[in-house]
Amino acid sequence: MPNSTMSTGGILSELNSEIEKLVGELEEELAGVHHEYNRRTDVHNREVARLEQEIQDKERELFQRSRFL
């Protein structure tokens, strides 16, 4: 026999509240994942730009040295 202290509507309302709570938690977690992904992408892009600049600097340096040989 169903629990007489909680009606079907009450159970559904409670279930709906729990689902909304879980959805909110998942949305927060997803926002955190997006933030971390963007941060890591920014760090990666800065590192790539730095390495590309180092390569260009070395190429220029080698070119300058080869002109004096």
C-alpha cells in the first residue's frame, strides 16, 4: 500500500525538485569544464606563439651568421 503521508503529486514534486537540483549541479560542472578548457587552450596558444617566435629568432640568427661566412 502506498505511503499515505505523501500523495502522488507530492512524490512527483519532490522528484522534480531533485531532478532540477541535479541538472543545476551538472550545469555548474559543465561550466567549470568549459572554463578549464578555455584556460588550457589559452595557455597552449601562448606557448605555441612563444615557440614559433623562438624558431623565427633562431632562423634569423642562422641567416645572419651564414651571411658572414
